[in-house]
Amino acid sequence: MTGMKYTRLGRTGLTVSRLCLGCMTYGLPERGAHPWTLPEDQSRPLIRRAVELGINFFDTANSYSDGTSEEIVGRALRDFARRDEIVVATKVRFGARRAPNIGGLSRKTIFEEIDGSLRRLGMDHVDLYQIHRWDADTPIEETMEALHDVVKAGKARYLGASSMHAWQFAKANEVARRHGWTPFVSMQPELSLLYREEEREMLPLCQDQGVGVIPWSPLARGRLARPWGQHTPRVATDVFGASLFKHTEANDSAVHAALVRVADARGAPLAAVALAWLLGKPGVTAPIIGASKPLHFEDAVAALDIALTADEVAALEAAYLPHAVVGF
């Protein structure tokens, strides 16, 4: 198994591993909307393994498992990692319940949610504070100024964003620059062999502007890591994941078949080849991997040593057809 590789997050001085551990998997299954998550006793060995492998980049959110993901991740990282060496990212946008001023990106919500996240993580700051989605009900000026004030208060070191239209992301950063506020340094889009729509606008924008790209769902909710059609407990209960792919199964199965051919020819795991394709995309900093078993780490780390040929990339990409934009 190779050693971990590292890079800078966009044009910042922040050093991150080329794999980011997505921590949505870790949280109390009876809390929140993800009954397939792992409780703390099952989560801790996996987080520890990530640290042992050299992963220093961890991504969670205030909404994952009703906040218990942040609690589990925070306790584990305090026990297994050095705080000054790791990069901890969390997000704000979605509320734990439906009520006035719960959720969104207002100044009130952002100030309350950063304090809640820090309390659950047991930390005095996060390294990367991200907006989980766009909030059409709040002026972007209000959001960007509030996020800037979070940075100036020392509660976050950098700012990032997740899935939105490229024009929205460009507008947000232009608003920040015009007012002398802290801009976004990273974008977290959905990107995989089964969903490549972000290659049209968002990836070129990020590359031009020096913004780090940390794709979510790089294995298409596990569809690129196992035989086509194989079901898991997560597949049976992942309502959001099902919505992302339910209209494209015919084309997605053709792409998966191409992945199988390339992986078989190399004698490599499906997941490793799918991640290698993503790691080879210009501007991609670190795919956000999920890991519910130790084997998932082995496949992900193996991707770091795979350099796909131009012919292999062409074979993997040939069957893809345009998809409707989803996940916003």
C-alpha cells in the first residue's frame, strides 16, 4: 500500500491529504435521516485507521445524524490525531427541525450554528467552514459578511461551499472580494463517472480561480465500488441517494460496465479505478470518500498509485450521456 499523498487546498497554504474522509457514515443511526450510519463504537476504529494511513482531512456537517456525527468525529480525532496537523471541515445550511430561523444561511443562523458545531466537535475552531447549499431566501451579502465575521472571530480558518450553480458561486466570491470579506477557497460538488455535469461550468471556474475541488459521492453512493445492482442496507434506505440516480440507470449501467472492463484488465478494484479517474481530473484536490469497512480504505489508497492511460480514460468516459442537474 502506498504512502499518503498531499497537496494544497486551491491557492491556500493549507496542506490536505489527497483523500478526504467523509464522516456522514459516522453518527447514531436512530438520530437524523440516515439509519445506515455507524454508532460510535463502530466508527472510532475507522477514523483511527484513516489517521494511521495519513489522511488528515475530515469532512462532516452540523446536520449529519442530528449533530452526532460531529460529536463522534470530534471525540475520535482528539484521541487519535494531533489537532495542529489535521484539517477539520464542517457545514451549515440545513436545520435539525422545521421551525422559524432553523436552517438557512442568515446571520442569526450562521452565528448559532458555528457555535453548535464547535461545541459538538469539542474544538475552538474548524479549519474549513462550508455552506452546504445555496439559500435563496437570504441575500448573499448577508451570508458572506456573517461568514467573514466567523473567520475574523477565529472560529474558522477558511470558507468553502458545496453544490450550486457556477454563476452563484462566482457571484458569492465577487461579493466577498468587493467588500473585502473572506472568499470561498473550496467547492464541494457532486462528481463521479456517473455524474459529470460539473465538468461543464463549475470545474473550469474553480481551476481558473484557483479554488480547491473536493467532490462528494465520488463512487456514486457506492455504485462504482460493487457489482451493478448489488444491494446494501444503505441502498435500501438512502432516499436522497436514490433520487440522484433513479432516472439514469440505463446509461449508468453502461458506464459501470466500462469501469469493470478497465478494472479487470488492470487487476484493480472498481473503487480504486473510479477514484483514480477522479484524481486525474485537473483541479481536483481530494475526493471525499466514505468508509464503513477497513477494505474501503485499502481500495481508496490504492487509487493514489494508479495513473490511467489516455485510452483507459477514453474508455471510461465514452458511454456517458448528459444528465439532468441534480443535488442542488
